[in-house]
Amino acid sequence: MARSSTGQRMGAGVASAAVALGVVQLTAAFFPPAADARTAVGTAVINLTPGPVKEWAILTFGTADKLFLSVSVIAVIGVLAAAAAIWERSRVPAGTVAFLVAAVVGSIAVLTRPGAEALDIVPTLLGAVCGIAVLRLLTSERIAGSAEDTEAKPAEATGATESTGVDPGRRLSLLTFGLAGLGLLGGVAGVVVNRRLHSVSGDRNSFALPSAPQPSPVAADVTPQGVQLPSFITPNGDFYRIDTALSVPQLARADFRLRIHGMVDREVSYTFDDLKKFEPITKVVTLTCVSNPVGGNLISNASWTGYRVSDLLHDSGIHPDADMVLSTSVDGFTAGTPVEALTDGREAMLAIGMNGVPLPVEHGYPARLVVPGLYGYVSATKWVVDLELTRFDRVQAYWTKLGWSERGPIKTESRIDVPRDGQKVTKGPVTFGGVAWAQNRGVKAVEVRIDDGPWQPAQLGASYSNDTWRLWSFPWTASQTGFHTVTARATDNTGAVQTEEQAPPAPDGATGWPSVSFEVA
Ligand SMILES: Nc1nc2c(c(=O)[nH]1)N[C@H]1C(S)=C(S)[C@@H](COP(=O)(O)O)O[C@H]1N2
Ligand SMILES: [Mo]
């Protein structure tokens, strides 16, 4: 029986897990995307994570939520591998069994990916085999047992040191570190090779957007003077990003098909080239995430180029009792959008361009939905490949299954950007400001209150359209030193005033007045 120390055992476990993961990642690069067990397992973890925990992760980490997930999953795997290795014995091979269980779990995760085929589990199985081999090697009596001997006795007393120059304990550590390093290297190489082989950035670079009639130009007076606010149009690099995609789907234009089916008279499937027969349009629309807390920044505004969804649906003959379009992305995300919101005058789009360039890959290249007035989770499907006409009482989309509302109209909201919470303001004149939004209804007014004072009208930047946010400013004279608060509330064009009642993002969007404390000095 091997008698290596607990520390050596844990090292062996971590090294074998590293080799297994490295082998999986490297071989998966040469398989279709579904074979990427890292993405498959990560996605399964996301899918199985309870809604409130997901919400917490998005609130806490924002766009870094995926990094957090990856680090947590790797940490958990490391701890499990270390524990399993401690119990690995020749008669009770607990570590080996743990690897086999992991291989089964990984294979199931891979096979549940959209478009997965049986062969896609080959990298996972290969990784498990290599992991078991390394675990067996590092815990074998021949290697680990002799290392134990040298730890028990002074080095000079064992012949090993004299014959090889390296004592077996040291040799075991070197071997463990070396194999762990190789595993890590394999993993990194796998990610890099995968990106090289599957990246659509070349496809994107060679795509020239169709020229669409330009929307009305953004007038200078949409931006209030005297205060530093977010730019009316958000540059692509600053646009918020939220999705469940652990690795950004790489869908080339040539592989793109948009299938329209379900409760229709005629099923259709458009290739990317087929889309050219529709009239391109450009529209400025502010996108908002339902997970945006009061005062949060999961909201951005862009000029989108694409086609009217109503044009795409026009010839399919929608059955009158269909009330939902279930849109599905190439990686299996779904959103349920009222048919009405896609066919009424708001001009919901299949967008292919963002601020004058092809959609950035992380924002849905080659095509996504943009629906004015609805939160992203019920409308803005990126990498979209399927539109099914159906009914709200028949199917539930991704987030609705997790307890979020089946319909997600954007609520009338405002945000204070200046001052920042805790900011020091010098006595005298100062201008505060922020943004307000009520997409598809439009913002009519913003009011501001200092401490418990009366509500005063803010100055509004010009309204661009009902589908875009509105920037506002509030010139004020700070006279009393000390701590103060500023609170804001918006009114939309239906006359509805932003509610004071505080609600969390779940299930249908946060509410409450934004309030910021500052100090006059
Ligand atoms: N394929 C896919 N599309 C998706 C999502 C997703 O997880 N997967 N998330 C939606 C959500 S919740 C939001 S708020 C918007 C965000 O779009 P953006 O990342 O371009 O800002 O995308 C929507 N489209
Ligand atoms: Mo969202």
C-alpha cells in the first residue's frame, strides 16, 4: 500500500485534475464547439444555480460574473480532486472512481449542449483517462512509497540519494509540479488554439454593413451643459454586456440560418444573404437589463442597423392565436416576446450592426434581436437562429423558468450620475445630472429633491425619441456645509411618475427613487 503523506496526496490530486482539464481543453479545440467541456460544465452550473444566486452574482460581479464562475468551478474541482486523491488506495480506488464520475457528469453536460453529437464526449473521456493515469502514477507505491521512506529516515541512510543525486521526496514533488504545469499549459494552449480555429473575427472584419437610411442625427442639445454625463450614444466598447454564454458563440455568416416556424402557415429559413432582400433600417434604441439595480449601469444606448422583424414575419402567416415569439440563440438561450411587440409600429429589429459597424461578437454577431421597450431577457436574443411562433401558456423562456416574469416591459426609471455617492462638493454653484428612461413611452420630466426639500424640475436634454434615454441636469447652489442627499424621479409621456416603492430586480425590474449622499465643504 502506498504510504505517501496527505500533502503529497493532495498535490497528486490537483496535478491529475490539471492534466485531465488540460487534455480536455486541448483536444476539444479540434472538435465542434459543443465538445468544449469547460463551457458545457460551466453552462450546466449556471443553469442549475438557483435564480437568487445568479442574480446576486450578476449584481456583485456584473460582467465579471463569468470569471467568478470559472474561478469557483476550478477551485471546487481542485478541492474535490485533492480530497479524492487522499482516499485513493489500490483496493479502494476512490480517486479513480471520482474521475470516472467526473467523466460521466462532463459527458452529460456536453451531450446536453445544443447540436452536440456522441463523438463530442471524446475529449472529456480522454481527459479522464489521462487524469487517472497521472493519479495512479503519483500515488503508486513505487514512486510515492519510496518518497515516504526518505522522509522517515535521514537522507544519507537511504541508498537512493547516493545513486541518483535527487532524493525520492524531491523527485515526487518535481514530478507533481511538472505534471500540474503541463496540465495548465495544455489548458491555456487549448483555449488559444480553440480561439484561432473557431474565431469569427475574420468573418466579421470582412463584412460590410448594408447602407441603411440614417436615423435623425443626434443633436448637440441632447446633452445638458455644465456636467459630465455618459455620452448619449454608448461606444461599443463601453456598452454593458450580459449573457449566459461562457465562451462567446462563434457563428459565421455562412453558417447562419434564421428559422421561422411554429404557429405559422408557411415555415421559412433565411440565410444571411437572404436577408438582403429586406429593407435595412437604422434606429437608436436604449437597451436595459432587468437585473439593473436602482442606480446601476446595466443600461446603454446604441444606433442599431438591421431589418424589421415584422418584415421577416410578414410572409409566414402568423396564426391569430399565437401570442409569443420564442427566440433561441445558437447556444440555447431563449426569450419569449409578445408577437405584438415584434409587429407593432415600434420597429423591433433583427440587428446586424451596432454604431455603424457589424455587431461585435459579444453583442450577438452576426444577428440579434433589439425590441424597444422590453428588458433584454424577454427580447434581445443575441446570436439568434430560431423564431418560433407559440403561446405564453405553452412554453416558458430561459429566465421565466427561473421565476422571472414572462413579460418584461421596461419600467420608468432615472439615475443620478453626478454627484457620485460620498462625493465632496465645494460651496457655491454646482450642476448635478443623470439619465432617465421609459423606452417606448418616452421621458417627459425629471424632478430632483435636495434632502427633504420640495421637488424641483430638472433641465432635460432634448428628447431624441421615445425609445432612447434622456440626459438631465440640475444646476444648484450649495450653501450649507455638511452632508446632504439628492433624490430624483422621472415622469414618462403617459404621465406615470417613477414609483418610490423599492423593489429588487427580480421578478420584473427594480424600482425606487435613486438617492445619492454628498458632502458640501
Ligand atoms: N444568446 C443570448 N442572448 C441574450 C442573453 C443571453 O444570455 N444569451 N441575455 C439577454 C439579456 S438578459 C440582456 S440584458 C441583453 C444584453 O445585451 P448586451 O449584452 O448586448 O448588452 O441580451 C439578451 N440576449
Ligand atoms: Mo438582462
